[in-house]
Amino acid sequence: DAKTTQPPSMDCAEGRAANLPCNHSTISGNEYVYWYRQIHSQGPQYIIHGLKNNETNEMASLIITEDRKSSTLILPHATLRDTAVYYCIVRGRGLTGGGNKLTFGTGTQLKVEL
Amino acid sequence: GAGVSQSPSNKVTEKGKDVELRCDPISGHTALYWYRQSLGQGLEFLIYFQGNSAPDKSGLPSDRFSAERTGGSVSTLTIQRTQQEDSAVYLCASSLEWGPTYEQYFGPGTRLTVT
């Protein structure tokens, strides 16, 4: 699976949009971009995933650049409860391992403040 | 609906003892995964089950670690002769099917402390 690069930390004011970037310049055409978050002392929580097109759900939006080398997770109106470590993960279609397991990096610590 | 559940939530054991950790996946999910997260570290893949296929054990750190999944549902991770370096949060996840289009849903984890 391709490697991802994320900033170690970001701050965001409550009520503002939080835009979390991720670089995945070595991504291949059949690899998906996944986002998870982990609030302190809890298990990771699935947020969203996409292949080529932008995606939106009740939690967030995922914007993937046309060349697919980077993406941005957008939390439209951040709240204090969104404070967490956010992981960007590239996940392939391998029949064993690659398409099945998630490989977590160090993520971005998002801190939402009043 | 009910999510992934794990038990116990916390386990303290003495070095050298065996421990069993349990995972109940989401009903109907055919794929089940075990990960662990050591203090201040990222998540590390351990083992994966899909239906009746042979499990992918490529992440198990030593032969002291084993896992089984009975009846395609509940899974048990067993650590024999525990060592202090086994102290970590052990996380279980499940997904509807295998493959990158199916998101994995995680349980709350079991915090294992080996003294």
C-alpha cells in the first residue's frame, strides 16, 4: 500500500471548518483513500473513503485531487468533540493483506478550541 | 445497531500467564481483524479472518500469539506466557466482506497490562 504523509498537528476554532491534508504521491490507480479518527482511549472510528471522486457523508467531505496524489478531509463545522488523531490510509486491492488490513501511520492530532 | 464488542475491557496479568481476549463482531460481518496499539504507537495489524478461508496470520509477532474464530462469528485472541512487551490495547474490527471497498468498524479494545 502507498505511504501517506500528514502534518503532525493542527488547531481549529470551534464552528470553523477543519481541513486536514494528506499526501499520497505514490498511490496507484486501484488504491482507495480512507480516513479514520481516534478519540483518546477509544477504538478508531471510520469517517469516509473514496477512490477518485469527491465523497460526502454525514460526518465529513473527502476531496481527492485529480491526479490522486493528495486529498483533504473536511469537517464542515468542527466541535470540541472532533478533537482526535486523524489517520489518512491508502488501501489496495491485494487478495491477501494489502486489501484487507489497515496500515495506520502517525496521523494528525486535531485540536478544536473555543 | 450493536457495534463490535470486546471483553474484558481491562486485563492485568502477571508475566508468564496466558490470557484470552474476546471479540464479538457486528452481526453478519464476514471479515474480522485483530490489531494492537502499544503506548504512544500506531496500530499494528495482527491477524485477519474471512469466512471459512485460512486466516492471514502475517502480523502475529511470535508463536505465543494465536487466534481462532468459531462459527464464523466470535473470535478469541490468546497470548501464551505473556511478556511485559505484550502490554498494549488490543483492538478488534469487523467488516461486511473482505477488500478495500468495505470499511472496518472497531470495538473499544481490551487494555492488557502485564506486570
